[in-house]
Amino acid sequence: MVRFLSFPFALWVFLITGLFVLLYSCSGPAEKQAADEQDVSSATTEFVTEVDIMVLQPTNFHLELISNGRLFARRKSRLSFPLSEQVQELHIKNGQQVQAGQLLAVLCDKNLQRRLQQAELRFAHASLEMEDILLGRWFTIRDSLKVPPEVWEMAGVRSGYSEALLELQNIKTDIAQTRIRAPFAGVVAGVDVQVYEQVGMGDQLCTLIDHTAFLVRFPVMENELSMVNTGARVEVIPFAAPDKSWHGHIESINPQVDEHGRVEITALISDARGLMEGMNVKVLMKSPVPAQLVVPRSAVLYRDNLEVLFKYTQGKAEWTYVNVIHQNTTHYSVRANPDRVAGLQPGDTVIVSGNANLAHGS
């Protein structure tokens, strides 16, 4: 009974073991071949380097002159009170945009109105005296164009007519000045007065700034003057907003050199919305140099203290020694290094990025 049961069990173990051996021997070479192909593919991928290229062509290189300056409003007016009176109305606040002719403040004119009534009475009395004097010479006040100038002047002084007329005109002018208006459109700054406050003649009401145009004043060294010309374009970048820029042109060059060897330049920014009086800014000026081979700064590397770039030739990187002739914040002007076996010509293709780990012939 025991022998009869053990024989089939041994047979089944033998058959199953043989089946596994057969399957492993059939599948092993294919799996090994696939693994080898994957290793080869990975090795090939590891040696592929993606780069950006450009074709060299003669073009203008823009020399840059960088300086720091400050903004000044092209039109700015300090508005003061023309009379010593009490502030009756105030229609402005700091930072408010106003239009030309807009009412800013009103002074109390009660005292002036009383003086006006008195002046009108004196003028009426003087007019009667003037009329009597002119009638003695066969003229009337209505004949002012017919009266000889010397007669009119004499009668006006004797009667007090001229003095009374001048007083009346002055008082009317003072009353008109109690209503202070904006001389031009701009932004209000420096308001430091309240309604019902007593102010004196000449006290400041506010400063009115025209924000549509600004001047920027900045220094350049005297040896950089060759790059500066009236009318040349400038780029202005506020330190408070380094991601924004405004453009203008040079308006004037001060023909004096200070004790530090600097010359003051003034540029005009016509469209200056968003800028503020007194802002500190960086000023960039560009002067074109023609017929240059220009590459991005990323294209030039330093190897053994020498400047090199890689030319792209038939899918390979070719190490080329160069000299940097000019540079600005973004580009270099280059030429082949004459002290090395190097060549660089218009039409050559150069690698401008992805070149940090390249080697000659890679």
C-alpha cells in the first residue's frame, strides 16, 4: 500500500521539475538579449547632449554705458497763498490728480468784500471830481479818447480818480486770488494745511508735479563722453521696480567737468506714467559698433584662463579660442584668437547653451 502511493508522487515531482527547467532554458536567451539591448540604449542615451546653436553673421554690437541717476519732474510748481487770510475751502489731498484750471482752495474774502465797497465809493467820489475838472476844459469822462493825454493825467491826479481806480483794480485782483486754481494738470504733493487755518502770504499750499514727463540727471566720466550725444536713446530702470523700464533721449550735456572728472547729463522721458519725483534709477545708454560677430555671453567659456567657444561642425563640438573685443550685460563681440590655431568666420555655427561639459570632438 505504501509503495503504491509513493511512486506517483515521485513521478509528479520529476515531471514538474523538468517542466521548469525546460521553460527557463527557452526564455533565458531572449530575456538576456532584451536586457543587453536596454543597456546599449541607455549607454547611447547617456552620450547625447542637447545644445542650442546660432549662425554667426556680422551685425551691430551695442556698447553699454551704465550710470545711476535721479528723476526730476519737467514741470513742477510750488503753489503758495497769495494773501494772508483764513482757509475757507480745501479741495485737494496728497497724491490727488488734478486738471489744469481745477479749483484747489478758497480763502475767506469777507474783509476784501468790505474793502471793495469802500473802494467803489471812493472811486465814485473821485469820478465826480474828475468830471468837474474836465468840464472846465470842455470835456467829460466819456470823452477819454478825445482828451489830450497831459490834460487827462493832470485831471486824474488832482481829482484822485487815478488813485481810486488803481485801488479798485487791486482789490478786485485780490478777490480773484482767493480762489486758487491749478496752473497745469498734475499730481498734488506736500499738502500741509487745514480748513479754517490762518495762513500768511507766501505760505505753501502744495507742490504740483506734472507726472507725464520727467528729467533724469546722471553723471558720466569724461573719458566716456565719446559715447554720449544729444538725442541718443537711453533706458531708465528704477531701483524700486527692476523688472520695468522706460525709454527717453538725451536732452542736454552740461559743458563742465566737476572735481571728480564727471559730466552731468540730462535725459527726457516723455511717457513717464508710473514714475515718481525723486526716484533713484539706473540709466543705460547703447552705442552701436557695426560689423561685429556677436554671441550671447553663455556661448563663451573660460578654459585655462583663455576664452573659448564651441563651433558646431557635422554634429560635433569643435573647441575654438577667441578674444572678447566688446561686452555688455547680455552679449560679447568676439573674434578668433590670433595667438592660437583658431578660426572664426561669418556663417560658422556656434553652440550658445548646453556647452558647460563639452569637450573637443564630443
